[in-house]
Amino acid sequence: MRLSEHFTTEEFDCHDGTAVPVHARDDLRALCRELLEPLRGEFGRVTIISGYRTPAHNRSVGGAPHSFHVYRRDRRGAAADLKCARGTPADWYRWLDRHGAPGLGRYSTHTHVDNRVGRARW
């Protein structure tokens, strides 16, 4: 299902084969519209490395216990680990920070972004 001009729900499906839950689509649409599409305009194609994770898959990959990759009905927000065609994880992190991303994490090969309520940085 199309979330925005350049993103579909399938890109965010869990690596264990589980599809993105229907209840998370609004949060994903907002993430794509507000942050990922503009990021793509600046740095080229955005590849989603990890989007939705089931609780079991999140545990198996060592994800944080309250990770925003686990899209929950009782909590606003969806997450994506990403890389872009141009730039570095530090460039993407700085750009997303300047553009108001609520949750941001920088890693050596990718950047994490989420649209939680509140602000988190690592």
C-alpha cells in the first residue's frame, strides 16, 4: 500500500515476513510525509533498512525493550532505520534534527528516525 509518493508499507514490513499492522499506517504516513520525503529530496533515494518489528523479532535482533520499531496501538509513533543515496549517517542525522524529527539515533552505517511524542537523541 502506498504511504506517500515514494514509500510503501511493504518497505516497512518486518524482516520475519510480518506485514505492518493496519493501526500503524497513519503514523507511517506522517513519518513519510513530514520527514522521509523531504529527506529524499535532499539526499536522494531513501532505503529503509528496518521498519516494523514484531516483539519477537525485536528481541531476536537485540532491539530496545520499548523500541519504536514495535508499532503499538497504545502509543503514537513509528520508526525506521535508513540510509540515503548521498551523504553520511551524520549528514542525515543533522538534517533530520534541524527538521524536527522527534526520535533520532546515529549509527556508523545508518540513521534511526521516529515520530514519537517527545524528543529522544542517541
